[in-house]
Amino acid sequence: MTATQYLADWRPYPFEIAETRLTFHLAPRATRVLSQIDFRRTGAGDLVLDGVGLKTISVSIGGQPVVPQYLGDTLVIPDLPDAFTFQAEVEIDPEANTALEGLYLSGGMFCTQCEAQGFRHITWYPDRPDVMAPFRVTIHSDQPVLLSNGNPVSEGAGTAVWHDPWKKPAYLFALVAGDLRAVSDRFTTMSGQDVALNVWVRPGDEGRAGYAMESLIRSMRWDEQAYGREYDLSVFNIVAVDDFNMGAMENKGLNIFNSKLVLATAETATDGDYERIEGVIGHEYFHNWTGNRITCRDWFQLCLKEGLTVFRDQQFTSDMRSAAVKRIHDVQTLRARQFREDAGPLAHPPRPDHYQEINNFYTATVYEKGAEVIGMLKRLVGDDGYRTALDLYFDRHDGQACTIEDWIKVFEDATGRDLTQFKRWYTDAGTPRLSLSESWADGTLVLDFAQDIAPTPGQTDKPARVIPIAIGLIGPNGHEVLPTTVLEMTESRQSFRFDGLGARPVVSLLRGFSAPVTVTREITADEQALLLAHDTDPYARWQAGHDLALDALIARATGGEGGAEFNRALAGVLTDAKADPAFAALCLALPGEEEIATTIAARGGVPDPDAIHAARRALMAEIAASHEAALAALYDTMQTPNYQPDAEGSGRRSLRLACLAYLSQLDGGARADALFAAAGNMTERQGALEQLISAGRDADALAAFEAEFRDNRLVMDKWFMVQPLRAAPRQAVARARELAARPDFEWKNPNRFRALIAGLTSNHAGFHAADGSGYDFLAEWLMKLDAVNPQTTARMCSAFETLGRYDAGRRAKGRAALQRIAEMPGLSRNTSEMVTRILAGAA
């Protein structure tokens, strides 16, 4: 187990780098890397460089050989002058690099992934984000396309030279060499600079990269208009890679992407795939300023670049598509991933104060909650204050590696606000619980709020935070009597008074999801139905219906009854569905089984996965029977003969598939069968296939799907995923085992591994089977993958993080599976840390 790293122990590096020069002689088993690094002393201390798995050929200072000290994975040279050039030659083995960190091979193509600490697998270097330098890179290889960061300097037979004039840390270094084809375009920046744009793909994939290019151009234009940020090099390259641990990487001028986030056609990609491609391309491009030009001082500050950039990509998608629907999707993602993280043994603040393995902190808390913190800050200072602060941030810190304190100080200086209390959102873990009680008398409404935060690992007592609570008031006739008003709660208990009201209104609470909190309040089903029908805030309207359904499902899953009010309220949704099909689809969708279990546990109960599954299916069947005619009419009306991956078309298809899910409860999958045969796009094809699997009549459809797409790796990932995901709970593990035994289960490929394993773990009742078979299956595969790819293994361990909320039998079986992983000889430090933390919370 690696030593714990503490934020309090951070010290500045005693040298700065004037320039880094690298020369690569690429070979699959023996790549030679020559480095020349010009150092200047800025403080007292020895030269300490990081390196892992390097065969060191030579080390010299100013051309004179030296014999360094090797201390574990560091190289140390004492007693150096104030300015010198460090030179080293090392040999590495890209073909053996199955961990996919540093330089590795993907289908014969050389590529890199250096965040967070991958560069140390390439050569000796101060591999920390606060050490920034311009890079000059020379690549020698027989591969036809040779790419690196920055601008091209020269290219010839077997050689290319690239120069990145902008200072960057080593984690933003990138190199790609392979047989690639470019889909190209150009962009003129707002200052008139001409930029060459390329999306590089494997031969034959050119026809699937057009949407990625369109998304890039939209991103560049949006960042200029929304933030005043323009691109700063003469070329911008994106490369699609099949083997990649992450979604994408923002390396300066050379973004490397998981191919699933680049390649798309109507026949092979769903509407969700298209939206993710657009959003992630935007995200990585926006990092050019919020992550590259200004980076984080140390990895404890990871949420500084990631939270801000997620917030920016959310804004971008909202502007490109439906802002209301995007906000609801973001809240759903936050609750499904981050709230569950906050409620379990993996809870940590957006800026943690310690870690053992930094790769384990690329979490929903850092990304999604980090974005919510930015959103709250913008809500508190207003649009103008936010823009002023961001302009100051870019002016003050361009070319620097910064901290959360730097970020907060910018807002304080720009707006004059004291944000000391607000900073707790960055330093304290946990989801605040906001409770509301109301009193009404003589036209006066008093809202009494209380906030508290449950203890989390290492943090027991947490003082009150600033919580922006956006509210509105809806009269009993459905008219809005108070438009959106933001209340700033700063105390543990605080009251707000509203006078002069003619009749007691219903409070529309937490409009726009103004803060990442859970809410407890007394509200009747009739009041929820009123908000669902009349609330002017789309999020609050959706939330009212969602809560109505959630309460009904919890009642059913715990031995009671419920659902009549939600069933009746859906009549209004269906009547109004054509106004915004995407919003109607969200209102029709029942809360997922994981959310139901989370809420039962939060209310002090013990969730029963089988009872939850049965309750949800029963309510779906009742709703389908009550609204069959309206659902069938909408299903037919929402056809989209001419496929376009835009907001309008995707909204219509999302509503059509929502209707299909209900109608399949009645027709046993007959409509799904017909849609699968006739669908001209992957959105409807996959949606129909999922319903056929749920109905148990999938054999012919699965065979046809495989026959058509067996040579398309990305589409076959969907085929592997949907089967355990949609299988009946009692069949899910068996289905996963059958698929894992197939020769085309290429488990060393992260996409294929995640597809199958996440398909099973997302089948709530299937994974949490009472006999422990789901836990055993996951443990077996994690133990197998750990020796090959520790990073992916560790991240997949999070499927166990909710174990502590279930019954004693499930906990015991899950703990036994985790214990087997923990006791495995040679377990990686990545996986060991995750398993240890989860076991501690699953007692």
C-alpha cells in the first residue's frame, strides 16, 4: 500500500523548467525516449524525478554522466547548480503496457494517457501538475501519422517535430503514431486566426466522424461567445482510440478520445451517444482554458479544473439542446452517482485533504458535485458577477497552476462578497439534508428551514453551509403568486416570511435544483399533483411528479399501497406531451430501482431489491392499463422517419420509447418486435431490443443484432451491455456468465469489460441477488482484471459501495467477496485502497 498523501504536506518544487525536449524512437517492445530538460533553481532542495517501469540507459547533467540515487520510483541528484540541463535515455515496452497509462499500443497504434501520473511511465520527470514547461517533441517511426501537442514544425519520411509554446504540466503531454485518416475542416477565431481541425480515425471510420467535427466547431464558437475564450494554436487534433481507460483527455492541441465518444451514425449510435459526443468534445475543448492554460497546483485541487469544466459543458449542452431537460438529466446523474457516493464509505469532499491513489479520486464528487458548487456560486453572485469573476480569473492566473483558494479569492475580489463560509462546499464531504416546515396565518407564510449533514469518513461535525434555496409560490388555482426568489440560508436553522398572500400557496421548492441537497418536507399528494400540473419551473414540476411516484413505489416495496395519485396525474402529462416530448418522457419515467433503495435507506429502512423490482413492474403495468389508448396514440405520433440527432428528434424518440416501455407490459413485446424489425436508427433499435429482453422474447432479435454488427466493436459493446441489464433478476448473473465465456468478450478492452460488468451491476435486483452470485461474479472478474488494468478495476469496485445498506445476509456475502479480493496476492494499490474503504463501511 502506497503512503497516504496529505494536502498539508504540499511543498513547491525547487526548480522550474525553461523547456522540455523529447525524442522518441518508437518500437512496440523497445521504444527509446531521450529527454533534455532545462532546469532553473527556484528554491532549496535536490533534483527529484519520477519514473515507473523505466529501463534507464544513461543519465547526465550538462552532457556529463552522473550516477543518481534511486529511491523506489524516484531518481535523486543532489548538489546541482542553479541552472543546468538534465539528459536521460530510457527504454520502455508499449506492447506490454496493458494498464494503458503512459505510452501503450492500441490495435497497433501508439498512443498515450498521462493523467494523472502516467508520464512517469514514459521517462524521468517531475510528474506533478505545478511543474509547467513548453515542449518540443521529435518522433521517429515507420507509422504514417505522427502527432504530438502544439503546432507542427516539420515532417518527413519517418520523422515529425512538434512544438507546444504554451507551458503545460506533464499530464497534458500526448503522442499518437499510427495508420490514421483525417476528417478535416477549418475554423476562424474571433481575432481572425485560421485553425486547421482534424478528427483522426482508423481507415474505414471516416464516415462516422462527421458529428464529432460539427461538435468541435460548435464548441469553439460557443466558448468565444459565452466566455470570450478563443483557441491559441494553429491546429487542433482529435484522435479516436479503441483502448482507453477514460472517456477522453484534454491534452493541449491533441485530444485523445475513447472511440465511442467520436464515432457515430444513425445506424450505430443512439441519441444518447450523440449527445455524449457533443458534450464530451465540448468538455475537452473547454479544458483548453479551464485546465490547460490554467491548471491545478496539485491533485488535491482536481475539482478546480474538472468541476468548472463540467459546469461549462453543461451550459454548452443546455444552449445546444433543451436547458430544462439537460438540467433534469444532470440532477438524475448527480443523485444516481454522487449522492450514493456521499452516503457511503467512499464519501470525500470535492477537494479532499488526503489520498492514497489519485486515480481513485476521479469521482462524481470531484466532477458532478464540483460543477454544482460552481452553479451555486454563479447563482449567488449573479450572471454579471460570474462573468466579471471569470474574466479576472483568466487574466490573473493564465499560465499558472492554481488552488481553490485562488478561485475563491477571484470571486471575492470581483464581487466584494465574503465567501469564507461558501468554501465549506469544497472542504466538507456529505450531502446536506434540508428540512422545511411551514406555518400559515392571516395571509402570512413562514418557512422554517433546518440543515444538517450526516457524518462521513474522517468528518463528524460539520458547520452550516451557505445554501441558495430558489423557491416560488403557486396558488391553489395553479397561478404563480411569487416568481423565482433565491433565499440564502447561512445558519443551521433559519426562517423566511412572506406577507400579503390571499390564500395559502404551495411552495415550489429548490427550483432549478439550486443546491445539491436532499429535501424533507410535509407535502400532500394533491399538492404534488398541483405542482406537476402548474409549476412554471420545469425542474420543480418534474420533481413534484417524480416524488409522487417515488413515495408510491417506496410504499409498495415496503408492504403498503400507493400510485393512484401519480397514475391520475399522468393524464395531464400525456395530454400535454406534444408540447415538449423530451420533458414528457422524463415525467413518464418511474424512479429507478437504485434510487428507490437509496431513499428507503435514507429514511432508515432496509431495502429489499426483489420487492423494489416487483413494485416498480406492478406500477408500470397499472399505468399502462390505465392509459393504454393515450400511450398507443403517442407511440404512433412520435415517429421520426427522417433521423436527425437534434433536440427535437431525440425528444420525440425518447417519448416514443417511454411509451413503448409501458405498452410492452400489456402486449408482451409485440410492438417492440415490430419496431426492432423496422427501426432505421440505433436509438429505436436498441430501445426495442431492451424491451424484448425484459419480455423474455429476445433470442431472434439478439441473433439478428449480432449477425449485423459482429464486426463493429462499439455496437457489440451495446449487445453485451443490454443483456444482463434488462434480463429478469434471477437470470441476470447466468446471462452475464454466458457472455463472459464467449471468445469475443475481449475483457482487456476497457469498453467491453465495462459494458458487460456495468450491465450486470446496473441490474439492481440481479446484482444484489440474495444468494450472493452477483457479488461473486464481480469479484472473480475484478481479481482477474487487476493484474492487467488496475485503474479500471478500482473504478469498477464502486459497485460494492452501497453494500452496507442491505440486509445482513447480503452484507455477509458481499463482504466475503470483497475479502477474497483484499487477500489476493499482488493486489494493486488502486484496488486495495478501494476495497479497504468499502469493507470498512459494509460491516
